[in-house]
Amino acid sequence: MAREFQRGHKAKISDLTPGTDLYVGVQIAGPGLTFDISCFGLDANEQLSDDRYFIFFNQPKSPEESIQLLGAQAGDTESFRVTLDRIPASIHKLSFTATLDGAGQMAQVGPGYIRIVAGGEEVVRYAFTGSEFTTERAVMLGDFYLKDVWRFAAVGQGFDGGLDALLKNFGGEVAEEEPAAPQPQSAVPFAPPAQAAAPAPSFGAPAAPQIPQPAPSFGGPPAPAPTPQLQMHAAPTIVAPLVPQGGSVPPPPSPPPAPYGHPGQPPQQPQFGQVPGQPAAPYGQPAPAPYGQPAPAPYGQQPPGMPPGVPQGVPQGAPKTGAGLLAALQPYKEAATGQRWTAQNQQLMRVDLTNGGGGVLARQGSMVMYQGKVDFGYKGAGFAGRIVGNATGQEMQLMRCTGNGQVFLAEDGSHLHAVELQGDGICVSAENVLAFDESLQHEVRRIEGHGIPGGALFTMQFQGTGTVVVKTHGVPVVLPVTPTTFADCNAVVAWSAASQVIVSSQVRLRRNAYPGHSGETVNLQFRGAPGNFIVVQPYEV
């Protein structure tokens, strides 16, 4: 029976099915609307650094055929075949998207879904409706992402702009090119397995009962029609430029750049200052520049003696990353990954409230910026929270963040760590909790001990599915729990919920007065089965 996902839900693929040869079906429709459904294969930086892994109507499969576009079948508007164990190591995420081709808005779409089928049986379905969107022209439906193992996340996030804007968001660039001549396909197009006496293949979409068909072997989709279409590809980024495929062509003798994509015009080698593989601009127009860099002046307006492609006013010895205010701010721009929680740097965390999961509870005063329509409400800590405040001097005053927007959280320059829980549990010192998903079950626990400041150590135990943001002074270390694991109660940050904590007091009249004494007035001893851990920061509160 298929599991029904809501927006923001995540799960390991191995928990859904033991197979790695998967069918992904997308159903989306609206009156008078036309859709382009694509798959972006992204690298560890969530960028389309290799345009061969942009799978859409003009590029129906990846080089090793680990991702294939199969077409409409079995009630799905579009479908894909994904073979996880054949995806190269450079690809860390597969993002399935739907964009409008022509006029319209995502608010006009009817009920739709994205589903995963393994061995002919549907294992996951995430359903959505147009009421979840407004004026967006694209939507990120779901992701396969690699986090130690392959996982699936129901995203359902709207995106302003169409396929062009979405492509640029992933680091690509749109250009008009001469359509290539259609290549004959020798393989038979994939079709859903039929209910026949012959054994069905191990992988396939569920059969459509109204159109029974035989079950041929997998292959590429039919050859594209020879009509001119908008060709899109991912251009190289400044972080990871691509090497142009094919042999190099000597540049023409004239200095101006040739019209990009003009019929009969051979490609040029990159000019000085141009990223290799980046397309030149049409004649008479400024050449495109990476985000945050000034574009070179149009042809005919270069200073005498200045090589083509160099912006006016920039010395030839300037760094390759460009000059000017925008280039200086480029390394610090907002990181929008499409995930609910995204670290902007070591000290700043962004939570996207539009990415499902309900509200977020955070320490009052930890919000440094927000964008969108966000509501902040006081969340009482209750009797247990007041006990923590009275005993430790740190009141657990929380604020509840809800709405549609993004909230940026930080506190005192502490290092922030987003810990994702998938049904497991963790105990975090109350002093080190910054924020967490409201969907998590949480409670305050008290560890009694003579010598602990205030007479006790208060921790918060989290359980369920969601994310908790832990703050530390400096970079922490994670150690396995053994019978001889001790930690200073002021330096310990968190530990696995299954660990047993025992107070080991070492109260002396003088510190360091005895051989073998650590100098700490109280230590915590941790015990537990193999697999348990503790987290310690290089700082004492």
C-alpha cells in the first residue's frame, strides 16, 4: 500500500522499497494549461554543473541512462525511470519540477501528484492542489537526495518564473540554438507492463487497465520531432566551469563576438575574461556575465587597446572573480536550496516556512531577519520551562514562527547545526537549543547531581520526525559512548536519547590538589550500547 506524503515529509528509499530501479510518475493538469516536466541532476552544491543531467523534452536521458524520460503513460502526465545504483557519484540530488509553457499560474492547476512505483507497485504518493500556490509559474515537486543513503522528500514549493528562471536558479543559462537533426532510436519505447501470461519485467509503471499493452524492454523515448524548439542547457558557473565538448574552432579574425546560435556561424573560442564554454552575446549586445559581475561593454565601445571581453574601468590585473560592489558581495549571497532548513554559513540558519512541516519554535530574540508574511507569537514555556529558567538563569522563552516566508536565526555568533531526526531521539542541553520544528515531541528532563550549578542539569529530549537546531561555541566533537566516557557537565552539548547518564562528582577543597584529578568539580559518565554518542563543544559555559 502506498504511503501518503504531505509537503515536507522525507524518508529513506530503503524504508520504502528494497529496489533501486524506480518509476517516477507526475500528474498535473489545468484548463488551457501546458506543462514542461523536467528532472535536474544537481551536484553537492545543488548546482547543474553538468548540463547532460538536465532531463527534459530535448534531452530525454543521461549519458549512462540512469535517468530516462519515458513520456505520458498509465494516467501520468509525464514519467521517468530512475536507476539509483547507476547514478554517478557527482550527482547528489534529482529535483523533479513542473513549469508552465505559456500563459497561466500554478494556482489554476487541479489536483495532481508525484508518485514512486517499484516493481509495478506504488510505494509513495505526494498529492497537491492549485490552492497551495498563487502566481508562481513553476513548482518543485519532489527530490531524491543523497544523505549517506538515497532519500525522497516531498517538496511542493512554488517558484516565480518559468523553466528559464528555474534553470538559471540551478546555475544554468538559456540560449536559442539550432535544433539538431532527429536521431533514429533503435530501442522500443517503454510502456506499462500488461496483464499477460508472459512474465512482466521487474521494473515498470502500474498498468493502465483501459489500454492494455505488451511489456517490451526498456529503451529511450521516441525521437524528437524535427520542429524547431527552444533548446536549453546549463551554462558553466564561475564555481565549476565546464569544458566545452568537441574540438576547438579557431576564432574569426574580427574582434567582435559572433552571434550565438546564428545558423551557419561556427562557435568561437572564449575571449579574454570569458568563462570557457559560456555563450557569447548577439552582435551589438553586451555579453552575459555571471551573477554579481558587471557585463563587458557592447562592441564598438571598448577603450582603445583593451582586449575584448574586459569591462571598462577594470584593470587587466583585476582578479578573475570581477571587481566592483556586486562582485565583492557575491560570496555572501543568500543560499536558497529548496530545503526547509538551510545553513547560510556557520553562524546563520534559514528556515523556509513555506516548505511544509508546520510552525517553528525558536528562542526569543534569535530572529535576525525575515522575508515574506511571517507571524511571530509568544510560546509559553510552561511550568517545566520556568524551572529551567529559575535553576539555570536561562529562561526557555520561545517564539512560534508561522506563515509564508523565510526566517533567519542566529545567536551570539554561535555555530549552528541542523540535526534531522527520522523517528529517532536526541537529548540536548537546554542552553544549546536554538530552534526546532513544532512537529517534534519535546520535553524537559532534569539530571540531579551534587556539584552541578543550580543542583541539576536540564536537557530537552526530542523525538519524532523533524529538525532541531543546536548551537555550540566553536566546532564540536562527536564521540562514541563507552563505559569510560566522561564529560564536563558545562561542555557537553547533546547525546543520544538511549544513553544512560550518571553524575560523577569530584568536589575538592582545592582544585588540582590530588594526582589524577581533572580539575573539574563535576563530570557526567555516559553508558550505553554500541551506536550511542555524545557531542562536546570546546568551551565551558
